[in-house]
Amino acid sequence: MAIMKTKILLGALVLCALGVSGARAQSAVVFVPSTDTIESGKVVVGGDLYSHFSRYRNGGLIAVGPTFGYGLTKNIEVGANAYAARAEGGWTGEFQPNIKWRAVDQDKFGINLSLGAIGYVPIKDNSQKAAAKLYVNASRSFESAKNARLTGGVYRIAGGGDSFGDKTGALVAFEQPVTGKLTFVADWTSGRNKLGYSSAGFNYKMGQQDLIVAYAFGNTGRGNNYLSLLYSFTF
């Protein structure tokens, strides 16, 4: 009985943690928003896949969904995504409208600053309440380190109810180009909530296409981890 309860708890932790709010709601390093914005007039479409490899009754989960972003102006992007997640308890979903403004664009000095908001609207999930993440972050690129970039910021959650967990946290990300097409990426969102994850992987750029393969580990909960495959195409 104890083992069964543990398995159910692990599945609930992964589902709650994803919620499916681990998803890339807008241009990001892995999950932490980057200080970049989509080029004005450009459209980015894609699809994300997340999976905790196990039988559903043992805490397994799969989440999928389309992503969309549009460069409204040179420094403003808007977007909206929809995700569906399947676990032992059945299907749930989430709608994620979002907006980002690059308030400081100093590529000459490698410094950028952005502010944004991401909404999390649950679908067919009475255990979740609608919430929004408001954030500000800044990045610094280092030409001497082969254009490595460090990003840091803070976020605040509006709504979500008491069950959401921590409402304030830190955002940290690191990018290191390996070749002209391949970049090592890693980021961390602090907090004991469904956004709290650390992740690492690689971004492979193929012309107008991007493929990110990464693995994420939850800040809390044993077995709270998953593989993510993130694909996007810009036109």
C-alpha cells in the first residue's frame, strides 16, 4: 500500500509540476524566458513534447502541445500555446497566452533587459486555478568566452490560489555556443511550485528551425523529472 501511494504521489507531483506549465510559453533558453524577442513581423510555430518514462500507474506522464509566437514590433512579441497532459488520472490541459517586451537592447555591449507575462489557464483540471507569471530579467553576453550568455531575473505569481506554492522566485539561465549550430543551454527556476525546475540540454539550429533536447529535474519530489523535446520553425 505504501509503495502504491508513493507511485500515485510521484505521478501527481510530475503532473502538478508540469501542469503543464513547464512548457515554453515564449522565446526561452529552455524554460526560463530569454531576453530575446521574435523579429518584427516574423512568426514562430512549433510543438513541444514532455515525457516522464514510466507506466501511467507508476507515475508516467506525457504532455504535448503546439506553440505560436509573433514579433509584434522590434522589441515586443506575443504568443499563445495550448498543452494537453496525460497521466494516470486522465487528460488535463492548459492554455498559455503571453507577451514580452525587450526594454533594453544593447547588443553592442552584450546587455539586454526584458519584462513579460505568461498566463496559465487550466483546462479540464479542477485542481488548478488560473495564474499569471510576471517577470523581469537581464542578460549579459561575453565575447571573450565565445559569446557565452548569462541571464538572471525574478518572477512573481498573480493568482493561482494557496495551492500554487511559492509565489516569488529567481530565474537563472546559461548559454554556451559549442559550434555554429549547436549551443549548450541550461536554466533554473527557483521555488517550491509547478514552475520550480532545473534543466540542461542542447539547442541545435538548422536555418530557420530550432530543436532543443533537454532533461528537467524538479526542485521538490523524488522522481519529479522528464525529458523535453522542443521544436520550432520561423517564417
